[in-house]
Amino acid sequence: MNARNGTESQAFGGAWTREKLSILQRYLDAYTTALKNQPFSLMYVDAFAGTGRVALPGKDREDLRELIRGSAAIALNIQDKRFDRLIFVEQDSDRCSELEGLKGTHSGQRVEIIRSDANQFLKSLQEDWREWRGVLFLDPFATEVEWETVRRISEFKALDTWILFPVGAIQRMLPTRRLPDEIDPAWAQRLTTVFGGDSWRELYGRSPQGTLFGDEEFGREPGSDGLLRIYKAQLANLFGSRLLEVSRPLRNSRNSVLFELLFCVGNDSPKAIGPAKRIAKHILDHL
Ligand SMILES: C[S@@+](CC[C@H](N)C(=O)[O-])C[C@H]1O[C@@H](n2cnc3c(N)ncnc32)[C@H](O)[C@@H]1O
């Protein structure tokens, strides 16, 4: 099965995919239970929804695919308190058709399938946020999430958001032994869209002792710490204490970080921030 094939289920990932989906499931369970007696309607927004199924290499035999629930199916199957409304955004029409099939097997629930670019959808989303609270899952393939979208989400003050920040893809776009102006212009433009400006260029500079970048006098700070530090600092500026300081690197079988899973609370009242961060941190610490 092809990883980019929109039919059947999606095939990609490995242990880190299970990890991210387990974290999501635990949070959705805890979230709906915690807000069960609050006077809000609850929504789940899956902005990169996929198909509702993921085919992973088998735990025992890699050549045998194992089908597991994807994020959309996980959200539909949250039991204790169900979401009042689920919005699945997906750009690919075949995947939308699969989502329609999934919706058909959950006829008692209010499900909206929206074929759209996630950024466009989220930037134009308008709701009565006095009535609604919810969870948003941003699970792109790579660098699809724009900073402008994250900024917009922070203004809703209603959606607790899990973001997969594509550390691995960004690292590949940032050669260590060049100057920022030598980066492919299309990549540079993409990075500027993801970071909402040129902050990523701060990773490049002259080595103070001439050693930081190996033999080169100029270059990029090696590794992924720097780019994560910059992105987290920007999130902290935007979300303030709503950003959970702890995050989870998701690594492939060669131990390289593919994504960093980050969490921001939606609502800015201390009554919302404290419990949401405690739950998310507990899950990240124990899973
Ligand atoms: C990593 S997969 C999501 C997997 C899903 N969360 C799951 O657990 O099953 C990313 C999905 O985003 C879709 N996608 C890619 N770019 C998109 C965009 N700009 N807007 C909406 N969907 C997009 C892809 O077609 C793909 O199905």
C-alpha cells in the first residue's frame, strides 16, 4: 500500500504513530469527562483528518500490516461523554469519501466532513465561542501548518490544541553548511510561512570560536534543539501560560525526531488552564 494513496486506509508511521494516537485518545477521554457537567457544547476538530484508519507495520512482523483506528475514528468512539459535534477537515477527495463511510457507521453523532485546506478552514472558522469548547488536532504530513493559522486559533480561546511540529522535515530544509540566503527560495518561503516570519534565520550565524559549525565559519546550529526553541518561544509569546512547557519528541525507528508534539490550552481562564495542562502533562509523563 502506498503512503500517499488516498484509498483504503493510510499507511505510514510506526511506533511513533501509535504513541501520538494514544496520547490523543487519552486526552480526549479525560477532556470530555472533565467538561461533562460544564455548560458548554463540545466539539472535536481534526484539521488533517485522514481516513479514520491507519495501516501500520505489524508489531511482530513488519511485512504484515495492522489496521488501527486513526484520529477521526478515535474521536468518534470516545464513550464517557461524546462530542456534540465532530469536524473532519481533509484535502484529499478519496480520503473524504472514506470519512463519509465512517460517518455512516456513527449515524447518531453530528459529523461534518469538510474538503478543504486546513489553514483556509481554520482561518475562516467562526463560532459562538461562548457556547463551544473543544479539542483541535493538527496532524500534518510535514510543514502544512501556517503560523497565521496558529495565531488565529489562539484568538478563539476555546480549542485545546495538539500540534505536531515537523522537526524532521524542517531540519531537512535547513542545510547546516550554508547561509540562509543560499537555501532554496521555495523552502525559505515555506519556512517563513510556518514560522510567521524570518525567525528561523536566527539559527544561522558565525561560529564564535570557529568550531560550533565544524570547519565552517558560517552555518546552522546543528540538531533540532534550536528550531524547536524558536518555535516554542513564539508559541509562548502567543499563548502565554496556555502553552505546556513539556512536549514529546516523536522518533522513528532510527531514533531521529520526526515531530515534536506540542500542547496549548484554548481558554485563558486560570480555571481552564490549570486542569488542562495538568491532564496533558500527566499523559505525556506517563505514556
Ligand atoms: C498525517 S495524515 C493524518 C492522519 C490522521 N490524523 C490519522 O490519525 O489518521 C495527514 C492528512 O492530512 C491531509 N492533508 C495534507 N495537507 C492538507 C491540507 N493542507 N489541508 C487539509 N488536509 C491536508 C492528507 O491528505 C492526510 O490525510
